[in-house]
Amino acid sequence: MTTRITVTVNGEEHTAEVEPRTLLVHFLRDQLGLTGTHWGCDTSNCGVCTVTLDGTPVKSCTVLAVMAHNHSVGTVEGLERDGKLDPVQQGFVECHGLQCGFCTPGMMLTARWLLDNNPDPSETEIREAISGQSCRCTGYENIVRSVQWAARQEVTR
Amino acid sequence: MQVPAHFEYERATSVDHAITLLARWGSEARVVAGGHSLIPMMKLRLARPEALIDINELAELVYIRLADGVLRVGAMTRHAELLANPVVGEHYPIFHDAERVIADPIVRNRGTVGGSLCQADPSEDLSAAFAAVDALAVVRGPGGERTVPIREFHIGPYETVVEPGELLTEIRVPVRPGGSSAYEKVERRVGDWAVAAAGAAVWLDGDTIADAGVGLTAVGADHFCSPAAEAVLRGAPATEETFAAAGRAAAESCRPSADQRGPVDYKRHLAGELTVRALRRAVARARGQEA
Ligand code: FES
Ligand code: FES
């Protein structure tokens, strides 16, 4: 048995048939083809599956797609606007904020949310914000620098 | 790939609707709130409900209100909302202490206060915090509403007094003057379940402890509390000696089990030491000496 859901993803409305047990991460990746959202531990630990639900970051491996019905979801594909990278994305470019890139979409979405709510975060606040997300490559230093870079851009803008 | 087994899905649109759906599905249904305990258990087939009643749309259960000396927290309040709420921080800093060490910020955006209490995991932090402050749970069913003292709410690991067909809707905490509270936890790494944790609430009358509550997490304490430690504290001077005696009573009163988080002796030691630290901090806060 499937059920019909309508979800706004990155501003665009999608209607689809899903099984109730379909996880939001698989709906995004497999049904909508938005593979920018990664999928790792499957146990709400690693945070690579982080997307925003009504603007707030959540781990999409632990949210059912049916729960997103009539709600809006944001993924990494929606960060870029009119061909221009979000300052957070640009920060990751400038400061070498990624190596393999597996954690990066989730990190950038959380960073975007942080800066939207706290435009001038301290280093501790940045580390706290991304503390539910694992990076096995960078040691986090350059991720923190990337977010700081974006914050500086936006504060001086 | 871990995906739950097949289930029927119902989206509740009001508390009354949720109660109707629960009645229709009976004991085979489970309520899902944030889903951060239930969905992982369903992936592992540790839980296999026939139907899920989703209460995420119940905005009527999302609130934190202080009126007539009672703090009321709606069951669908997310952890992040409890942590961000200044009224909670002012009257019961124990909840902010506990929330800061529950999982991580992204999980806290989704997990709920009511879901945590109903999951009844022996290592769940809010259960001990609510036990320390002697909260009251409000449960609604087809016959109406009933209240249950939080110290009678949990009847064992993963078991509560909420019957099939019932829904936890609210937690009430009395706010009394002259008191404060704190929560202390030791975890293996940030965001992990507690090795052990302790919560303390104290009410002072000058330098005397007029009343106190002690909550314990992950150490096999009945109903997440230590009446033995509370008995030591009531009427005693608010001194290090009293805290130490209460710590000893707390350690003796619990029954930790050995697991990958540590042996019995270590957990018992933590139960005592963390009780002391929580008391010390709660008293300092009640005296206005610490934030
Ligand atoms: S895949 Fe969702 S938290 Fe790891
Ligand atoms: S860049 Fe490889 S996991 Fe973070």
C-alpha cells in the first residue's frame, strides 16, 4: 500500500506515491533523484543525511517521507541561488572545507541554518552546531574556517 | 539499508482524532512523535507496530506555559524548544543542563519531550530530571484525562502506565519559590547515552534544605529517583557534609548493571559523585551564586 504525499522541496512542489515506511532520505535520493543528500550510518548518528524540514535541520534517515507531507524540505541542491553559490558553499571552496565531500552537504545546511539564526557565531557555537555530524576527513578545522569565512562575508555585506 | 517493516500510517489532526485512531487500532498501534527512538527500533525490528499514529501535526501539544505556579510542557515540545526556553531556564535550570547533553542539536530539533518519557529508556535523561522535580504526567484516553505522578509513570525499562488507546499530552511541574536545580552527566563521548547521571532539585529555607528531589539516570534506580538520598537532605544544613551523605545514600540505593559503558562499581561511584555535584550546583544556584 502506498500513500500520496505532496512535499515542497527547494521551493518546488512534488507529489508522489510512497510506502509509509519510506525514509525521507530515500524519497529524496531515489524518487526525486536528489542525490546531494547523503546516507551513511542509518542510525541518526553521523548526520550526513541532514536536510531542513520547514527550515530546521533534521536527520532524514530518521524521518518518514510521509511526515514531510505538506511541509517544505531543503537540500544542498537548493543552496545555490540563480547560479550563485551560497556564501557557505563559497566558504567551503575558499577554505578547503571538504576532502571526500561525504559530510559536506549536511555540514553546509547546518551552517546555513546557524548563520540564519546567529549571523556572527563564535568558534564554540559553530562547533556545537555541527556536533551531531561526523567528518572523517578534515578534522573539522577547515569546516569551522569555512563557516567563519561565510559569516564574515555576510556580516560585512 | 535499514528500513522499517511494513506498517499502516495514520496522520492525527487533533488530540481527539489521535484518541479515535488509537481506539481503532488497539494495542497494535504505536504513537510516533519525533521518531528518534521508535524509528531506529523499527529498523532493527525491535518494534513492529501494525500501525503508526503520527502526532507531529498536533500543534496543540506544542507549548511551554507558566501559569498559577505550574509549568506546563506540551508532549510534542521538541528538545530544542525546551532548551531554548528562558522561562524553563529561569525556574528549572535542570532541564537546560539535561537538554544540553541529550544527543546533538540536530536530533534535538526533532525528538520530543513526550516521546522521550514514553520511550522509557532507562538511560533517558529527562525522566530523571522530571523525577527530581516531582512532575505530573497528563494522560488522555477515550474516557477523558488522568494525571499520574512521574514517579509512578515508568513501570520498568521501556514500559509506562500509558495504556493502549491513551496518549501522554502534558507534563506539569510545580514552581515553588526558594529553589533551584541542576543535572550532571558523564558520557563516553558527546551526545552518547549516560554512563550515569544525576539531577537535583533543592528548596532552601535560609541555610537549611527544606525540600529536595534527587533523580538518577542509567543506574537502575526505581522510577529514576532516590528517596533515600532525599530523606538525608530534608531538614539538613546545605553543606558539603550533607551533600556527601546524600551522595552515599544515592549510590547505595541504585542497582546499576555492567555493560559496555562500565562496570557496576564505577557506575555506583558516579551515581554518588554526580549526586553531590548536582546538589552543590543546585544549592549555589538557589543562593544566586551561580548561573
Ligand atoms: S545516515 Fe542519517 S545520521 Fe547517519
Ligand atoms: S570531507 Fe570527508 S567526511 Fe567530511
